Amino acid sequence: MLLARLGLRGGEVSAVILDAIDWESGEIVVHGKDQRMAHVPLPADVGSALVDYLRQV
């Protein structure tokens, strides 16, 4: 979902940590190349998929 819906790269997805997700504001902080950070909107369906994944893992 993060790759397809948000257009993130594999390395960006693998670097996501729980503290990077702001559930209240609906954003995720993504660390990209050259130590760049971006605040990306977190759509409800992507957030739900993350919750499902975390519950199963």
C-alpha cells in the first residue's frame, strides 16, 4: 500500500518506524535520500492496512 498508494520507494518503506506515523494528523514522516524528510498525507485506507499488518505481525 505504501508503495502503490503513496508512491514511496522500497528503501523509504523499509525505513518507516512507528514513531514516524502521526495518527491524529494523518501523516507519515518519510526519510528519503540525503537525509531528507517529507511529511506525507496518510489516507484512511493506507492507515487501516498498516494497522491490519501490525496486528498480524
